[in-house]
Amino acid sequence: MEKKTLKKTKSVKRQRPIIGWREWAGLPDFGVEEINAKIDTGAKSSAIHAYRIKEIEIDGEPHAEFFLHPVQRRKKPEIYCRAPIVDKRLIRSSNGQEEERFVIEANLRLGDRLWKADLTLTNRDAMGFRLLIGRDALRKRFMIDPGASYMLGRSAKSEG
């Protein structure tokens, strides 16, 4: 009689959506339905384009007050934002310069996924994208195809 061996099966991981090197993202905490985002696995942290950044105190807690332009190469719309500061970090940019930045936590949406992510505040006017999404925010959520773009489509609101 032949003995059958049972293979141990690994637990099935939840299928991760595939995203490209750039995607449409949303920042619902700030009323931003869509913003063009660069998916950057070379960056540890994520960064949002912010300007006129001020630290203020609300009920004894530090908050950042800032404005953002969610549309590339456009000054309008200009969105006023305020969020609790969760950290201050020294960030080294791709050109090697270091800058101390405020870190806020905000809801980030890619496709049908919504989660809290840390975002550093910095002026990205000279950069191609107003939002850079780094490894920390992407980890264990998505598979990345570096040759693809906009795999998740645009938000339902902008398509209508």
C-alpha cells in the first residue's frame, strides 16, 4: 500500500493589487479626491507638496497649518489644511540635501484601499509630482510594476 503524504499548505495571503510607478491618489482628510502621485520605492517616507507651513498649537498640541496645490503646474485650487504634528524628521532628499520636516498622519487612498499614512510636509514645486508615496506607506499593501502607470484608474468622482 502506497503511503500518501500531505503537503503543508501555506496560509493564503490576501491578493495585493498591482500598481504602477505613478497612480491617482486621494487625501480625503483634506478634501482632495485625486492627486497625481509618484510611487517611489527608493524613498522611505512619503511627502506631500505643502507651502506656507506654520506650526500652531491647538489645545496644547502641536499642529501644522499649510496650503497645498493638488494639481501639477497649477496655483489653483489652493487648499487650506491643518493636521496634528506626529513627528519632526530630518529627511535627506534625492539630491543629498537634508531638511527637517513636520510629519503628519492622514488618510491616503489608492484605488479602493484607504489607510493612515505618515506624510512629510515640503515644498515640491520643483518636483514632477505633488505627492510622493514611499516604502513605509506601501509596505504589504501593493505589488509594483515599474513599467506600468495608473493601474487603478481615476477616482469615481472625477470620471463622472
